Amino acid sequence: MDAKAFDMGDIDVAWCPGCGDYSILNIVKQALTELEISPEKLVMVSGIGQAAKTPQYVKTNMFNGLHGRSLPAATGIKAANPELVVINESGDGCTYGEGGNHFVHAIRRNPDITNIVHNNMVYGLTKGQASPTSQCGFTTPVQIDGVFLEPFNPIAVAISLDASFVARAFAGDMQQTKEIVKKAITHKGYALVDIFQPCVSYNRLNTYQWFKQNTYYLEDSYDPTDRGEAFKRAIEKEKLPLGVFYTNPKPTFEENLSVYSESNEPLYKRSRDIKRLFELAVG
């Protein structure tokens, strides 16, 4: 399979030159290609933001939702047609800020979707104010005295809620990140991949060099089934770990739905009693 199958051709891309979003776009395309997932079998879902534009640059099915509201749509799409591969892709502001409540409950429901979050620690679309993951002391045109709130820790939150797959990666390490994304896509259940991604226009603190100097990869001997150790690593601050923190396979949201108790056939393939549906709708 050729990665060009996902190319949109000669289109305008709204990202700044050097943005980490470009790397993540290429990483996702390569991962899909190596997994031999066809564009017809894929749905990419996003909210609002620079990262949320990613599905617009991939030749596949897509759903662009409201700011912070993409995860419910992704969950519904997968529930309606479990045969699809569903990837929810948005930024740290959209996912952890406006969408923080949906992030929590998506973990609880455990739909079989991959949640890729472009984490640049700033709001890139709306001119650089602090995001939920901005570091303490980070100054912006809005936070002129510096951020004083503790950064939101999505890895620790996901592990504390017993998410079935939790990982973190860095857009500057394309090979390692591609392998992590492939593991997330093939994992059965909700899979979080938080990807550090520099914003070259509005975040001059968390640069490519900063991420290189302030991250390290979990050891080959690390056990991702050890929840206690996973949480311990998740709250480290001196250097931020990269890799697959935690895995805990369990029944998915779709598997728990009674509509699939006797058949895995997608809803659109089933016969419908229109008269009965009308009676239910109007009472």
C-alpha cells in the first residue's frame, strides 16, 4: 500500500512552516499505510484548532465537530459501524480544555478508537494564550505575569481512570512515534497518544530542542501492565517519559451494547422497521 493513497494533492495547508503538525500528519499516514488500512475503512474526527485541521489534509472520511466535542462523535461513529477504524485527532486545548469532560468519559466508556492529541502547550489557532498543558511561568499576551496553574497531566489522569492504552510521544522522533501510533491503532479499546509538538510561532519555550532535552524513553524492561509504576512515571517532572505507559485490555463500549450481543453487523446494514421507528419517535 502506498502512503500517497492518503494525499489530498495540491491543497493549501494552514500551518506555519516548521510546525510539528506536519510531522504528525506524516507519521499518521505512514502508520496507516504500514497497517494497510484503506482510506475507505477509516474515519478521522476532530474538533477545532490547528491540530484539528489534520483530517482535512488526509484523503479519507472525516467528521469535523465543535470545539472540544469530537470524542462523543467518534464514539458514536464507532458504535454505529464497528468495522471502521476511527481516529480522533485534536489539540491539547480542544481535548483537555473545552473537551476535558468528554475526555474523562471517553476513557470510562472505552470505545475502540484512537485519540491522538497534538500537545504544543499553547493555543495556536487563537494567537498564543496558555492552554491546559502550558508550563508554570510560561508568559503569553494574555498571561503577562506567567502561568501559575499546575499543568493538566493527561497521562496521569488517563491512568488513574484505568484507560486501556496510554502513551506519549514526540513529533520530532518520527520513527518511534510511528510505532507508538501503530500500537494505539491496533489496540482494541480507547487508546490515548499524547504527542509533544512544538508550536514555532507562539511557544518559544517548548521548542524541538527543549523537548529533546527534557524527555526520555521508557526502558525496554518497563512493564506497561504495572499500573502503579505507570502512574509513578506519569507524574515525573524533571524529565518527561515517552513511550507506552499503560495497557489494560478490557471489553469495549461497542461490545457492551446489547445491539451487538447477537451480531456484529453494522447498523446501516440491518433491516429497519420504519413504521415502528416512527411510532417510537412520535409516541
